[in-house]
Amino acid sequence: MTQNLFYRLFWAIVLVALQIFVFGQVCLFGYATPAIYVYILCLLPLSTPRYAWLLWGFFVGLMVDMFSYSPGLGAASMTLTAMVTPLLLRLYIPKDTVEDHIPSFKLLSKWKYIWFVSSVVLFHQACFVLLEFFSFFRIWDMITAFLSSSLITIIIILLFAKVREPQ
């Protein structure tokens, strides 16, 4: 139990630091900014209590907000994503799987894991972009930011997952 907590805390610190110092400074073509801190929600097992999902989402989003000068966008979008992620995980996890396993390529199969990560990232980016733009006057800018940020985030998270997973 304590080892799992330290493992997740380590990953949260690493992801927030990478987001603040590396990926937060990246803005490809003026639209695409990766949000790799969403990966922490993909590392929680299905057996995690609902309140823990919300706390992890809120505090990771809050840490990103504090250092990236985005007042509440990260915390709000991560909390909303944390509410939905267990439901998305239930869609992809096999019925006979022990609920204490961390989602991975091995546990879910390659394509189910890609779909799971993609759906979590797409939901997070939709919340983030809608809160960031907060209007539909620049709909094409909003769609471009949503799609480009989602695509680059999904690719980076899948690379992280592949490197993290033992062969």
C-alpha cells in the first residue's frame, strides 16, 4: 500500500516537473501544447476509491496551475477527468481482471490501452480547451488546439507507457 503511494507520488512529481519545465514551454504551431500530467490518472488502478481519483486529479492539476499561471484550468479539467476516468477504465478492462492492477499494454492489450489513454486525453483536452477559450467565437482555433494538443499528448503518453512497462 505505502509502496504504491510512493510510486504514484513519484510519478506525479516527475510528470508535473516535466510539464512545468519542458512541455509547458512547448507550443507547436501556436496551438499544440502537450499535457502529459494526465498520465497520472492512467496509472491508477480500478480499485482506487472515487475520492482518491478526485484528490489526485485536483492536486496534480493545482500544482500545474500554480507554476504555469493558468488560474484553475488544470485543476478543473483534471478533476472532471478524474470523475470520468474510472468509468472509461471499466469499458476497457477485462471482466476477469483483478481490480488492483495498473492499466498497461499487457493488462488491457495494445489497442484497448491506446483507446483508453486516447479517451482520457481527449476528455481532458476537451474540458481544458473549453474552459480556456470559454466562447465559440474562435471555433476553428479551439478545434485546432484541441486536436493538435490531444494528438501530441497521446503520442507522448504512449511513449512514456512503453518505456515504463517492463518487457
